[in-house]
Amino acid sequence: MVNGRRPSQLILVLGRQEVQVAPVVAVVGKMFRVGGWAPLLVFGVHVILSRVFNAYVVFPPADIPMHFAGGVAMAFFVSRCFQALPRKIVRSSRMVILELILVGSLTTSAAVIWEFAEFTCDQLFGSNIQRGLGNTMRDMGLGVSGAVVVMLLRASALNARSAELRAVATEWMSGRAA
């Protein structure tokens, strides 16, 4: 009991809004179990390499596998979140396409947001994380490459046949897909 309330009744006050803590904790916990641990693991390794070992200053190419691993981890997380959704609403032939599109687009968005964060740190703190446009483009390309690897593995695991994917794409383009 905290302030006369059970933990499931705890309320967090954000400005003028009250938010029950238990549902938020449950959602965050499920996201972690579903696959959120993967991006957090890569970020943790990044922080240790950066802050403890100063690896990116001593050996700048250490950045390369980290961006690829970040892309794989984020794509894995998005794919696992998609797999955890209810499957009754959308036809199974559509699920493959939807998952692959979401994995690719959300992982690419995460790579872009990461690069925005690096740029912001460079501007605010005078760091030199982004060593130029070439570095930024390579980093985003590596993140997207990691997503492509996960997408190919998922397409294979889902037995996505090119004819089926082509049929779904054709239906979407003609406006017949639901």
C-alpha cells in the first residue's frame, strides 16, 4: 500500500491529467517481453562502447556493426510487436505484406530519428558524432540493411511466395485490397 492505495491503483499526475500506473507498466512490460529488449540491448552495448571504452574515438569503424545491429534489433522488435497483434481482422495473405511493410518502414524511420538525435547532440553539445553526410548516409543504410535481413528472414519463415506477394501488390495498386 502506498498512500492508502494498492499498486494497481497508483495514479501518476502529468500536468492536469491523471494516469493509472498499472496499465502503463503492463504495456511497457509486454513491449519489453515481446522484443523491446533487443533495441535496448544494442543501445546498452552502444553506451558501454562509447562511454566506458571510448571505442568510437579509438576505433571509429566500430560504429558500422552497431548501426547494422540497431537495424536488426529494431526490425526484430517491430516484427514481434506485429506478431503479437490479433489476427482475426486481416486475411492471412495480407498479414505477410503488412508485417514486411511495417518492419521496413518503422525501422527506416527509427534509423532516421537516430540520425536526427546524433545531429541534435552535435549541435547542442559541440560533439562530432556525425562526421559528415557520407557517415550519416552510411549509418542509415546500415540500419535499413539490418531491416532488410530481418524482412527476408520473416518472409522466408512466413513462406511468402513471390506470386502471392505480387498478387497482393497488384490488388493494392488497383484498389481492390482490403
